[in-house]
Amino acid sequence: MGSKGYSPFMARNSAFSPYRLLRRELGFPAAVGAGDAMARSLYCGMKPIASWDCDQAQALPTGGVFNLEFSPEGNLLVAACEKKSIQIFDPLTHQRIYSVNGAHSDCVNCVKFLDGRMFATCSDDTTIALWDVRNLKKKIWSLAGHSHWVKNIEFSHKDKLLVTSGLDGSIYTWDINSYTEYNLVYQRVFHASGLMRCRLTPDARQMVMCTTGGLLVIIHDLNLATLAQDLHGFKPNLYRLMQMSRQLIPIAAMYEHLFDRNRKENRVEFVSDFPEVNDAEVVSALQIHPQGWTALSRNISHDDRSEWSCIHDIQPDEGVSDKSTRDCSPPARRPRRRAAPRRRPVRATRHSPRETHDNSSTSESSSQEQEGEPVTSRTEPSAQGATAPAAAAPVGPAGNNNVAVVGAQGLSSIQNDVWEAQITIRQQRMLREMASRGQVGRNFNMQRIMGINTGIAPPPPARPRAARPAPARLLPRHVDSDRLSTSPSMSGQTPAPADPAHHIRENRDRLLYYIEETNEGKGFIKELCYSADGRLVCSPFGRGMRLLALNESCSELPHCVPGLQGPTPMVEVGQSLGIHQDIVVSSKFSPRGPLLVTGCLEGKIVWYEPFSGEQLH
């Protein structure tokens, strides 16, 4: 229904209407939909009312404001800044009350409050710092463990664990209540190549991750204590490659039990559906609904020409059968298969012990990528030797034993290299395509991110084709040609149809809402945010911001009727453009009221509040 039908009702029940106040004074109950009308009037009336920048305050330059975070009570605002500092503000007076210069030795990326007085920051210097707002002259702890930029911090109130993730692809948990002489007790619970963000739902029952491969990974019924053991050796990119190629990859099929809907803890689900015109490649930003209903993400398309914001449903649906997520279509007709030749013995692989360890820090994208180990010692699971993972890893439930065991017989470690090489080749081809279009120079930050995650440096624009490494060198000469025919071709096409004996699991359609964004500020991550009630989304838009709702009434998600045609575009209910002098890269709603702040690359912070009169800024 359009806005015209709602206008009289919205006007009578808006936050600024005397009619609504009169009805409330007389004791009349609120009409159905009055809450939507009040929320819409408040959010649509938000205007910039104050701003702060270092020039105005005659302070040291802060650089870009990469992240903004309110305290749980909403009485403090902390800004993570590019030039190694954090700034603390009073949200009501819009004044800076404290500045910590040199908080890290590189730019600060994220701030997360653990409670009303303690917060954590992370930085490109690969460390995490703990702070107490009562004494900011010195950090409580400096945590070292990551080997590359640390981009995200979460806190599980259920487990009392700090959860951090970085561009090294690792997710660590830190027990802030247990510590040693040198560091806190911590553990690496998961590693995935191309990891960008990791978020927890408010009840810490789910973990959502986004990657540079256009994929969201949901872990339902999260148990951080057993996550490292349950997902030991699991490689999301490899499993996704099996789905996309529709070819059985034994090393990936071994982990089919992680997707079983009967699984009680740490059940894995992939989300890969995006708008038809959006070929999502790098999902760079991720936020969770205040009630844990949906995941809000922002991605860059494969051609690097468009950006999209999407809302996906992440709630576990108990009514969906596990069979609905499998590919049960009849296999395509194909020529009669000739008898398989007798298997020949395969030489021992040339892996180092570090590469054959299932819980090592090697990326699944390439054996070239190496990840540094933390300086401090910690207990690690015992290595399983240099044997193939297919023969050593547990298979899981009895219902999945046949698929894994049959595919794992006779599997050698060299085949694992072959499949992992497909990811490397695909990502390398993508970087070369971008280089041929001349996008390396103007998008160097994103190229640098891709290089870290894939282990492939951005290629020079004029590199001759003859200089490309030959993928065939990854294979020994005596590998059976019949076995090679089951691997995807270098062009991304599959030469042979899928094995009819194995039904490859399909991902559920989870996309609910979407909208196309401006493509300004390439190479920088733009942090979106939900309002405290989850009705609204603030999205950085060039040198300003847009307010997006699920419908024109600003209704909550349970009250929105899904479209019959599938995912629905989000509705723009407000905007404020040209307020900043540079690209807006961060935004945050207050948890206690209709207050919004945005930060840009120039270091300016702007406050927005509902106002029915003239614009004050």
C-alpha cells in the first residue's frame, strides 16, 4: 500500500501530533499501527544537529573514523580513528570528553563495549586492547595472537568470552577472566580463507561470518567451547566449490554431517542468494538485528561496479525438512561410463608437517599463504600426521558414513592440493581481470585485502600471459586421467556431470530485502547499522547517509508481509547528503533513543536527532 493511504493516520499518530497526546491523556488505548506511525515520524524527522572535527576542536588530526560504538546505557560514544587514536564523546552534549592518542601502533578498526565500564579495541597492528573508562591513561591488557589486521570484536555474555576475527582468516576466543603471566587464555576456534567479518547474535546462540567469496556462513546452536573440535579441518571455500561445480569433492563431502538439521550444536549453514543483478563477491560489512532475526550485509559485486545492501533471514526454521536442502533432481543423461582403470599407487605428497596438520593456519585458497603463529604458547590439538585428512578425520553421523567413506577411499593428499588450487586459480584470474581493466591502482585497498586472504599479490598490469604458472604442475604425472576428468576445468566449467549416487546439498533462499548503494569510496569498508528497535537501517551513502526501512510504514519485521515475487527492495524514508566533506564509512544508532551518529574519512562526526522545525546544522 502506498504512502497516500497512510498519510492521515500517520499524521494523527505521529510523535509531534497533539491528537495523539490528547488521546493518551484521556486514557484511550493506542490504535493498531500507532507504534509504526510514531517511529516513522521520529526517523523521518531526523536531521543533523551538531558536528565535531579536529579542526573545530583545535586537536590533533584523527584521520578517518572507521567505527563508532555507544556504551550499553548510551551515555558514552567511542570513535575508532585512523591515526592510532580513540575519541570519547558525551552523546547528549556532543562534546569530546577524552582522547587517547597512540592507543595502538596502527589505525584502530573497531570498538566493542563488554559492559558499562570496559571496552575493547582492535587495530591493524594485529593486537586487541582492553580499556576501563574510569582510567584511560593506560590499557588494561594488550592481546597478541592474530597475524594480520584485526577487524572485528564480539563479546559472548553467555560464555564470558571475547571473540575476535581478522584478515588472517582466524577467529580467536579470549577468556577475560583467566589470564597467565604474559597473556589471557585464548584459543583459535576457526579458520577460513577470505574471512571479512564475524558477528554473534545478542543471545550468542548463532555466529554469522562473511567472506570475500560472496558467502555468508551461519553456525546455529553455537557452542564456543567445542567449536574448534567440531569444525576441525572444515573449509567453507572448498565445500562451496563443490556446490558451485556440482562435482563431488571427497575432502569436502566428509563434512556433510556439519549441515545435518538433527545436529544439536554448531550446525553450519551457507547463505549464498543475492539479488539477480548482484553478483556478490566481497561481503565487507555485516551487522545483526537487535533481536537476532536477520543479518544486514553490504557487498561489492564481481565487476567492482556496484555495491548492494542485503538483509537475510538467519533464524533457524524447525519446520523445514533436511531433504529440501538437497539436490534431488534426476541426473542429466550422459554417455555410458567405461570401466574404471585399476588404481595405481600414488607417491607420498610433498607437504610439510605444517601443511598436513588439519588445524594448521594454512589457508584453503593456496598453499602459498602462510599465517604466523601467536607468540605465546597455548595447547593445540594433536597433529594427525602426514596422512590424508579424508582417512583421518571423523565422519560423523551414521547416516552420512557411506558418502564420506566411499569418497575417501584411496584419496591422496595431492588431490586435496588439486581442489584447493581451483580456488587459487579462480581468485588469481579475478585479480588479473581487474588489473586488465585498470582497477588495481584506484582500488588498491581492496586489492590489498584480497591479497592477504588469498595469498596472491595484486598482479602487474602488463604481465605477459606466458608468465602464468601452469596449474598442471600441481599434479604428478602418474595420476589417472579418469580421476582428473572429475575436477572442474580451468575456465570454471565442469566437464562431467555430478555423480548420481551423491546428492549435493543446496543452500536455502534466505534473502528478504535488498537495495543498491552508491559505489563511491572503493576499497573502504562502509559500516551499516540497525536502529535500536530494528525498524530502520542507516547506510553510508557517498558523503552522507540514507535511512532505509522494510516498508513505507517503518514496520517491524514480524509485521511486514513478504512479497509474492520474492525478495523486496528496501524503502528509503530519509536521507542527509553532502553533510560530510569526505566519504562516510561508519554509522551507529544509540541503544537508548532516536540518536544517530556518522563518521567520515576526514574525521568529522555528525549527530542526527528528530526535529520538526528548521534544520539546525
